[in-house]
Amino acid sequence: MTTTAFKLNYLTNVGFCADFGGRGFMMPTAMAIRSDGRIFVASRSNTTALRVVGIQMVSRDHDYYGQIGERGTGDGQMIWPTALALDGDDNLYLADESLNRISRFDPDGNFVASWGTTGRGPGEIDGPSGLLFDQDDNLLVVDHKNNRVQRFTKDGASLSTFGSQGDGDGEFNLPWGVAQDGDGNLYVADWRNDRIQKFTSDGRFLAKYGESGDGEGQFNRPAGLAVGSDGNIYVADWGNQRLQVLDPDGRFLTTVRGDADLNPWALEYLHAQADEERARSSYVPVFDVDTDDPSEVSARIEPFFWDPVAVAMDGSDRVYVLETCRHRFQVYEQA
């Protein structure tokens, strides 16, 4: 972690590689946090663990409440989940970039409806990658392959759109996540342009932050992001395998590489597996590796983020960073 006046303290992590289903995640890609503390995590899984495709429900205290949905193309099913969002009534919305549709579930996890038409025209989508409810409780959809952001009603009626393909102000190259601040301004992770762009609530360009690189305030394929109540911007710097924090004006504050320890789910597993527990007892973490590749470093150092893809914040401004390849999220608070 880079030392500045701003600092995040590690609290805990939640997750486990649930390749046979049950408690845990498998290649998670998105998360959302309800006001009562329930956390929803969307697992994409892989070809060997298709039963885990769905939305797992957990708490920061390591409670597991079950799964919503399963792999498939029917009502309430999903193939490649990419984003989650909660509306003002705690209904849960899921974006599926394979099916190009948005699915809605009620607060109890029951399927309600779905909508979405593949294409490039108004109201059509191609690879939805980010979801956000604005201050009017309309749904913003980051239309990844169409290089734009669209606004819809909860029922899928098209309201407006902004953005186009390019690298100029207000243009996108495969945008990913979206967030908003307390004034309703929007922040979009411009994935392939390696920057964050800021817009008014109606999509007028205001500012851009970052450039390609691995230095402070630089990005390598930024994915998910969130904005705290103080206006600080938290970015999952996916290609650099880290979380970066910017102040409300886009100035660099700090970076976090990851601090995870063994969580209760992992410890319970080890206690039930005598051979693995004995092997683990002699494990010594290695922090000096013979590579500079961020992904390889993360793969070898267990506490580090490995493919951080999403960032979420709860009502107390705790920061949650979701990692695809370690099947967990880490939780931080401001020091």
C-alpha cells in the first residue's frame, strides 16, 4: 500500500472457491449491497463448475443465505452475469452480457421480469457491463460494445443515451463500470482508454482522470468503481491488480494491493481436511517473486487482489473489492 495522508485499513474478507456449489463463489464478476447488510455476488463460473452460475447471498459477517438463479436462458437464469444493482424498493437487477438482457428479482430473490434486445439502435444493448440506479430511480446501463451509456425505466423503456466510440472527451472504448456521487454526477470506467470520465446526471462531459500506465493515478483497464460519501473515487484497476483511490477532483490518494488472511470459511475447510491443514501449517507467504507481471504476482501472493473487478460501498462507507480469480471480496474502512 502506498503511504499518503489517506489510508484504508483492512477489516476482513468473504469468499471461498465453491466449484461444487454451496457456500462460496466461482469467478465472481459483480456485487451489490443492500441497506440491511445483505450482499449479492454474481458468479460467472467456468466450464467445469456450471452449477455455481448464479447470485450468491452473503453477509460481511460470513453468513451464507443461498443462491438466486442458475445457468440457462430461461426466466431467472443467466449465462454471463456482469453487473448487479438495487433499486429504491430493493429489487435486484442483473445484467447478462451473453443474453443481452436485464433480469429483475424481488427482494426475496424471486424472478419478476426481464427485458433487452440485442443491437445498436436506441434502447438496444450489446454486452451490458455496468448497472446503476440514478437519483430518479431510473436504470443506467453501460452498453459496453456499443460504447455508450443508456438510461431506462425499471421496465426497460428507453429514456436517453450518451457517449460514442472514440478517445475524445465524452467518448468511450469499451466502457465498464459506472458510479455516482452525492450530487448525481456520473463516473464511467473507460476500460480500453484507461481513464475515468465524469459526467453530469444527464450525460454532459465534465472531466477525465488518468491515463495508461502503472504509476500513481494511471490505469490499466479500470473495471468497477464506486464513490464514497466524501466524494472520493474508488477504482478497481483490473490490469494493475490493485485498488486506486482518487479525491473528488481526480487527484491520486492511495493504492491498495490487497491484505487478505484466511477467512472463517477457509479455516472451517482446513479443519475438516487433515492433510491440507498439516500442509498449510508449514506454509510461509512469499512476497518476493521473480516476475514483474502484476497478474503473475497476484497469482503467487495469496493476500493480494487477483483480478479485482468490482467495487462497492455500504452505508458506513466501508469499501468492498471483489476479486474474480480468488473468489472473494476484501473489506476496508478509512483510517
